[in-house]
Amino acid sequence: MKYSNPQIPEGINTSKQHPLKEFFMLTAGVLGLIVAAVLLLGFFADKLAHHIPFEVEQRIASKELLAESDPGPMQGYLEALTEQIVKAQSLPEEMTITVHYVDDDTVNAFATLGGHVYMFRGLLEKLPNENALVMVLAHEIAHVKHRHPIRSLGRGVVIGLALSMLSGTMGDKMADQIVSNTGLVTSLTFSRDQERESDKTALKTLMALYGNVVGADQLFEVLQEAEGAMKLPEFFSTHPLSEKRIQHIHAFGRELAHSTTEAQATPLPLDFPDWLNLAADDQGHE
Amino acid sequence: MIVTNIEILPDKRIVQHLGLVQGSSVRAKHVGRDIMAGLKNIFGGELKGYTELLQESRAEAMERMIEQAEAVGANAVLNVRFSTSSVAAGAAELFAYGTAVVLE
Amino acid sequence: MIDLIILVTLLALGYGFGSYAESRHYKSIIARENTLRHIPAVTSRFPPMNEGSRDAALVSGSVVVSVDYFKRFIATLRNLVGGRVTSYESLVDRARREAILRMKAEAEKLHADIVFNVKLETSSIHKGRGNSIGSVEVLAYGTALKTDQ
């Protein structure tokens, strides 16, 4: 019996495919699948959530509410504007908007479940005229009109469940990150779509109330300034870029043959700055 | 090509030993199968998807081992052993190795 | 955004260093396989009785090898769609050949001529850590013998 030990050729137990090629094919394939799945799920969840009655939304919301806002001149002013906007947007009867003035430095405003709209002092301070203020308010009310809060909630629940099921079975930290981050970034497209829809409705409201869309672009200039230098690519952001939103406004203005700068803006009430401060003083005394 | 897990074939004489040959294969099932397997875990029973996975892996490992044996000019692989390991979650590695020999 | 930059950096580092380390490891494996070619390793349990085999001794070699980030990323994606996990193939191949080489090197130190009844064990020692590290441990062991051939 003879023992020998010949050389075995390389590459029998390994595949010859180039790793980079495999990497690109897999990345494109997997990310494509996740994106498609999230878009599909999001689309259906969105459609279904639309049919949830507003009443249910109000009931969900009532638990997580802030306390009633103090009646002050600012609150009264905002409520008066809200009433006009609600009429202009012809909201259904059962859809009630509750506006809250929040005495806080945050440059923000948001709408949440049950038709509650929050306006922060930080943002109001920076607004140049009434038109810009109405743009903000109309934008938030448009969110409620289009049922955006409940639709985002429904979508978030469905997509979140699906993604966690997927990453749960993988049982791997890296898989978890890939799946959930891709899903998250993808679902942001829905959020941006909603913002665009609300912008559009808000512009129509401005048109209906003032006959022009002056001030709308100024709002986004203010927001742009507040964003500062830290700018994310639109892809990673919940809102479309402010520049793009301004462009849309200008396009909208051109469409209606109205320049956004020619027409005269409606100024804010003379006492507006005082109202801001008044609310602040009230807080100070307490 | 004779592949067995005994060392001495009663009717054949070994002319030459050609050393160790090995074949391995790492495979995974798509995530749908993983989810189904996860559900099946509740009720118990055979996880068909994973059985299939192991069979595919084993077949490929054998193929590769035989390929190595052929490459060194053997006509049989004796004393073949299998071993399984999990290199990553959801992926199975099957490994087959044996001694390549030239039989009379 | 920052996550993405980190990911791309890790992938690039993993790919660069990983493929460099792998090709270097393969070169060294092939070189050492050639120098140790005079010691065959076989799986049969029965050494020939008539050839004066003596000095039986257990020899073993083991190694733990880990994949790079890039390969782990590919494997994770592959896990989602199924199929052959090519990025782990070279890992286990390298680990096995390295373990066998270390076993043979031990046999050479004992001036043995052949290793009998070779067995290979593969395990993944990272199991307790939620599979976060893709690494394998291979243990090769057998009985080294001297023959009077």
C-alpha cells in the first residue's frame, strides 16, 4: 500500500464569483425588496386607516392630551384664524379643530390625533406677517383634513410589525439594522408626500382667504434659517427640503398668474408681539 | 466513484492512499422560510424547509468532495464523515471529508 | 446619515483589509501545504500492520477565524434571500486547511510520517453573543505514526 499526498486544485470548496459583484447584486436586490414591501404595506395601511372614523381618532387622542390652553389674546386670535381656515377648507362637520398655543422656544407647529393643532411661540415670533401664520395654521389643519395623523399611526404600526417580524426571525444585529433602517428611510416618503399634500391645501386656503399666496414662501425661509447649516439630504428627512417647498410655492403662484411678491401682505395685528410676551409673562408669574 | 463510510472494502484492494479530501457548503434559506419555521416552532413537527436546506447542502458538500477526489486521480473515497455546523444564524454548513484512494 | 457613512466606511475597511488578509492567508496555507506534503493525513482508522508502524501519538491543531465586516454584510443579505453563502465558504475552507496544517506541523515535530484517523470538528464559539460575530473554530486531530517505509 502506498501513501501519497497530491496537491488538490484550489477553488473547489469556494465559489469563484467576485465578492463585489455579489455585494452589489445582493444589496440592490434586498434593499429593493424591502423598499417595495414597505411601500406596498404602507399604501394599504394608509388606505385602511383613512376609513377609521374621526370619532375613534378623537377617543385615542384624548388620553395623551395636554391641558386646555389658557384663554389669552393669542389663543383667541389663533382660534379666530382657525375658524376662517376651517371654513375655507370646508372641513366635514364632525372634524373639530382644537388649536393650542404653546409658550415654548421651539420653532415648530404640529397637528396630532383628534384634530389638535399645537403652535409654538418660537415659531410665531419669527413670522413676518399674518399670511405666513395662516400658512402654518392651514398646513397643520390640512394634515387633519387629510387624516394624516391617524394614517401615519396606522402605517407605522403595520410597517413596524412587519419589519420587526422580519428582523426578529433573522436574530442577527446586523440584519436587524439593515432591515429596520431601510424600512424607516423608505417610510419617510409617505411622510414627505403628506407634507406636500398639506402644503398644497394650505396654499389653496391662502388663495381663498387673501386672494394671493404672499407670505407662504417667507414661512419656509424662516424654517430654512432655523434649520441652520445642519441639512440632511431629503432622502433621510420627514419633510421635503424647504428650498423645494419654496419652489413649489412660486410655481403655484405663477400658475395662478400671481406673483408671490407683488401683492401686499396682510400684516399681523399690531398687538401681536405683546400677545406673545403677555403669554410669556403669565407663565412667568405662575 | 465509490463513496463509503467503511474503511476496507471486502472485495477490493487499496492500491494507493491519496490523503484527505473535503467538501463543504454553506447555504441559507430565504427569510420567508425562516418565518415559517418560526411559526412551525409553535406546533412542532418537521421543518421541511430546513430539511431541504440540509439535503441541498449535503449534496453539494459531497459533490465538492468527489470533485477533489477526482482531481487527485482517486476512484473511491473511503471512511467518509459528515459534520454540520452553524456559521451564522439561519445558515447551515455541511462538511464532508474522507480519504481518497485508488482501488484496484 | 452618519450611520450610513459609518456603514460605508466599515464596509470599505472590511473589504480592503479582509481581502488582503485572505489572499495572504491563502498564500501562506499553500506554501505550508507544500512543505508538509510528505506527511499525508488520512481518515482510515487502521494503519497497515506489516509496515512497522510505531510511536503513536495524538496530534491536533485548531484555529479560530473570523470574517470581515464586508463578508458578514453579504452573508446577512444572503440570509434574507437564501442560496449559497459564498462569503463564508472561503472562511471555513481556510479554517479547515489551517487546522489540518497545524496538526501536521505538530506531527512533523514528532518526526511522524503519517497521521491516521483524522477527525475535524467545527463549532462557532460566538453562539452566546446573539450571532453578532461571524467566526468559526475548527479542531483537527488524529494519530501520528512513524512508519519504516
